[in-house]
Amino acid sequence: MQILQFCKEPNEYNKKDLLQKNKDKKLNKIFINFLCKFYYKIPKSFIKIGNRIIPIIENFFEIFLIIKGLKLKIYMIKGQEKNSNKTLEILYIGNDISNFSYIINVLNLKKPSIEKKGKTFLWNIQKNINKLENTDAIIIKNSYFYTNYLHRNGFIVIPEYIEMILDTSKPYKDLYNDFHRSVKKRLRRSNFFNYSFEISDELDKLKLFYNDFYIPYIQKKFDDSAIIANFSILKFNLKRGRLIFIKKDDEYIFCSLLADVHKNTVMKTHSAIKDKKINYLDKNINYISTFFSIIWAIDNNVNNLSLGLCRTFLNDGIFRHKRQWNPTVKKCNKSIKGEKTGVFGLKINNYSSTIKDFLTNNPFISIENNKIKAIIYKSNYKQLSDDKIKHIKNMYNLPGISDIVIAYYDNGKNKIRYVSIIDQDGGKT
């Protein structure tokens, strides 16, 4: 059995794994750089043919991931929950270990360790689980293809990422009326009319953004764990997009790269604030940037503005920020940093106080029968007032979310019960 013991940071495995991870990053960077440079030399007629072939290649890659998902690695994650100091044991089954840091952060663990237990075929998972000691929960990471399989076997299916999209084909007034009052309040406080924006597709401006905005900002925000996107990737995106600079008194403050990702859909792929202008983050510059991006999309007859991807836990800071714009929530099956996004299967084995606290503090998005649901755990569901239920409904009732479900633990039946509130005005059923 292989032990992966965390050292200083949650994403720092033993030396061998860390070296291999850095080697893979460098190879991936070289390969992407080569592809991007090669792309610029291809005649446009060949690019059109390539655009038709790429979906076929992606389908073959998806089939490869499906086959790969039949045999999975087994890991035991152990650690102390920071608030209660109680030990949590989570069985993680999957080939993708890049999510370890995120899972440990969501579980709020300290002194975590990961022990590799072996491998299993998908159809033998239950048999292998029974051989191992009892765990508090089981998490399976696999392809979207196995969503129904996981659900049939008693797992709650949580997408790894979701995409949030604004319908900019609507009139501006209709869009603005749908914004949360906190967005309107921040825009008013920021005196956004004192700012302006500039659109550019010039390579020199991209170099300015990359060197004076993007690199300093990412390095300061993430320190040693920063992953800097290759310049060739941004250059590739600029070929099918544009930069939007936010200015005040003719000085650049903030910049985003808007790339065409689908027909009549643009996405903010990279954003950053100018070095030495970090104080503008406290002046709601992020809100001003999104607002001007919306104005540009409407003026240029762009039907959809993607606000990008975010994790599916509803208390995640990125989700909470994007939710305020009232976007449509959609499933995401895209590639991020070369990895295809998938789903997590969650099964709770031990409804301890620590697990209940985790569920209470981390409402999440779930997929069932190809529909997106919001699941909110409330141990005191029967004591919730009608006003509180109405507040929960209003908080998570976004376009694209088909149901809002309150989950609570039934002590008598020793299981979780689910109550839909999407069609309720406030009262319980």
C-alpha cells in the first residue's frame, strides 16, 4: 500500500509524486505551445476542415475516458475536522487525484493523509468497499457517462463544475431587473459611470495584459500554487475573441479576455487587475467589468455571455458572486487544464455530527434524471418557518435549476429524507 502524506500544503504529496506532477505540467505546457504555434500557420481552409474533425476526435477521447472509468484507483483520506477535532475517514475512488486538495478544503480537514488501497473495477466497487474498514463517506469521481449508474447504486451525483450563462439577447432593462439587489447596490456605490471600457484585439495589448495584469495578479493571489496559463493559450483565445480593458481617467485598471466559445456565445476566459491597482478590488471593479462585458455583448448582438465555470457547492465564493447576476445554470462537460470534467458520486455511511455539520455548511448542486437540483441540508427542517423556507427558495431559485430540495435526517428511520420546495410559496408539505 502506498502512503501519500501531506506535508506543508494540501496539494503537496511526497517528493516523487510532486516531481511527476511538475513534469506533467511542463510537458503539457510544451505540447499546448506547439499546437498553438502550429495553428497559426495552418491555412484558413484547413482550419474549417479541422473544426469539423475536432468534435469527432473529442468523441473518441470521451470513449477513451469511459473505458478508463471502468477501472478505478482506491484511496483512503483521513484527517481531523478543524472545528470538532473529530477524525473523518473518506473513501475516494477514482483515477483523478487533482481534486484531493479541493475535497480536503471542503471537508475542512487538518493533518490529512491519503493512503492508496489498490484498484477496482466499477462493477466490483461494493465488493471492495466491504473488504475495507467502515468509513464516514464514499466519494467516486468518474465520467458524466456513469451518472445514471451512480444514481442507481445509491450515490448522490454532484457535477464537478457547472457553467453560468447570461442571456444577453434580452433587452438591457429586463436583464438589469433580474440582477440581485446587491449587484445594483455595488454598481451604484462604485460610481461606474466614472469608468469606461476599451475593446482591443491587438497582440501588443495582449502582451500588456499578460505581463502587467495577469502574471502579477495570479502570482500574488495563489503564491506557490499559482498555475500560470501559457501565453500561447491567451493568444489563441484572442484570435477568436477580444480584450476588454476597464479604464478610469484614461488609465487601465482591469482587463478580461472574452473568447468566442460557441456560436453567438462568448466567455470570460481570463481576468486580472493591473499590478499596483489591487485596491480597486475593494471598489467593486469585478462587478464593473462584468457589467461592461454585458453592455458590450448586448451592443454587439451576442446572445449569451458565459460567466465561466464554478464549483457546485453553493457556499463557494465564486458561485455566490456569479449567482447575483441571475444566470442560467448549465451542466459542464468541458476540459479544464487538459482534464475532462466529470461527476462525483457521494454516499454517506455514518451520519455523525461531523458529517451533518459538513452537509449543513455545504449545500450543493446535484444531477438526477438529467435535471439540475439544489440540495440544502437542514437538521431542523420541521422547525423552519414559512418565511425561512421562502428565503431559501429565493436564494437558490436560478434559471436552469429545476428543483430545490431540503434534506434532513430522520432519526426514527435512520436515513435522509428529501422535501421539494420549488412549488411551495412558503409552507411545508
